[in-house]
Amino acid sequence: MTAPAAAAAYQELAAAVRGDLIMPADPGYDQTRAVYNAMIDKHPAAVVRCRDTADVITCVRFARAHGVQIAVRGGGHNAAGLGVWDDALVIDLSLMRSITVSPGDRTVRADAGCTWGDVDHATAAFGLATPSGLIASTGVADLTLGGGIGYLSRRFGLTVYNLLAADVVLADGTFGTARADCHGDLFWALRGGGGNFGVVTSFTFACHDIGEHGTIIGGPVFYDFAGTAGVMAWYRELLPSLPEELSGWFGLGAISSGPPGCAYPLSTQDVPAADYPKIRAQFAGSRWPDLRIAGTAYVDLAMQLSTARYTDGYQTVWFYQRLSAACAKHRR
């Protein structure tokens, strides 16, 4: 499209959607195009902050009619920055954050703009959770369609294994709900078949009873960087004696108020309270510091602690070049 034609077309799009359409010359453009990873600096042609599924349908049909590339932003947490792209129309779902918990059915329905902090807050009130990620600001859509591994995966599997249904706007602008018994091929595709099958506007997940009335035991344990090798060897020997529900991993990094580096396993459990003393004793019996954690609400412990460490604007270089190359190849 020529510049005048594009301007006229986007004016028509702005009039057709309930959400705001933001162009490069508009106030707030830079803030709107920014994503979690501060290394991403893309300049889309326009961003539509969708209010509902009808807005998403309108955007998809507009892009199809005018030959405009689409980028879809859920939580904006993707390290490779797939939620924003140069000269694309960004379909921003971040305002679509409705959540409905059905305690009797043990399910939760979440709009695609929700973060896992939103979902955990809603489900924890009923002593329920679905396997999610590690950080509260991670988007539900981003994580689910990528598989999803987190604190509860050792017991309940990946996030995508717990997906029961998804509402999807397809590439031709039509709408449908995919589940095992309806549009099964699309449901299969969304659960690991690749990408570019449509824009998912909401997800329905199976939920599970968590710990004792929604309480788990877990948290970070910090060690001096010099002890990294010894801690890792000890942890490897300890793991076979611990419950399979335990999730743990190591991170190597620096903390602002401490020495240049530290090693820490972040361990979270969803095991019966009766097992707590045994677990504590196993950690305390080592020559490494005791497991200094206590039972606490799932979302408060896991998501909020991690989110405090990885805030928006964090410069993520982890696999960035490899991911960017893979994304460029995929788009071709």
C-alpha cells in the first residue's frame, strides 16, 4: 500500500474496532510496542489493543484484505519478541483478561491477555491450580502454545497437557472452538503442532487440588558461588530419595547486595504436609545449609518471588540470536 492508502485503511480499521489503534505518530506508541525483553526494538505499522474477540476478527480480516503481516501479542513475555514485528499489524490481546473458575468442574477459562499471575490469583482461592510457568508476568497464551513447564509440571505435566479447549480466530477471519471432540485436528495442532494456525483468544484448562488447601512448600535457597560444584553434586545424590513431585533446578547469577555470583536451587513441592519433616531432615542432614522455607500460598511463593527477580525491561540474551534466526526462517 502507498502511504496515503495505508493511512486511510488504518483509519477505517480504527473506526471498526472497540480498542485503541496506535500508530507511530501517536502518543504512547513506544510504550505500546515495548515488550518484556528490552533487547527487542521493533517498529510495527500499527498496534490494536483489542477489547474482545470481535476486534481480533476485524484485525485478521483487515490484514488478510490488505496483505499486512500480523504479530500477536499476549503477555509480551516471549524472549525472541514474537509479539511485535517491524511494519506489522500487532494484535495486542493484553486488555483481554477475563477469568472464570469453575470449582465444581475443576476448570479455569482465561482470556489470551491474562498472565499466570492473574490465573493463579483466581484459582488459588479455591485451592486449585493448573501447571503454569515460573514468573507471574508470563502470558498464558505465550506459555501454553509453547508447551509450558513450571513448578507443578513434575506432578501434573506440561501446561499444554492440561489444555481442554481453545477459542481461535482462524486465518480467514472465522471463529471456532477447538477441543478433543470438536475440530480435533486444530486442537492437536495447538498442542504442539507448530504455529500460525490462528489467534487463540481464550483457553480452558483442567485444574488440580494443590497441597493442603492450596498451600505448598518451596522457595529459593542461596549458596556461595564457590560452592557450586559441591552443591550440585550433593543435590544429584539427594534427588533419588526425594518425592517425585519435587521440582528443582539451578541458576547461576549475581545478586545486587551480594558477592559477584551465587548458585541456588529453586525448589517447589506439592506433596502432603506429612512429608515436610522428612524433606527438611534430608536437606538439613547435609553439610549444606538447611532448607529455609515454609509453607505458603502457591502464587505468593512461586510466581511473585520469581517475578521480583525478572522484571519488565530485563535484557534477555539467552538463546536470543538462535531464536531470532529460527523466527526469521519460520516467517519466510
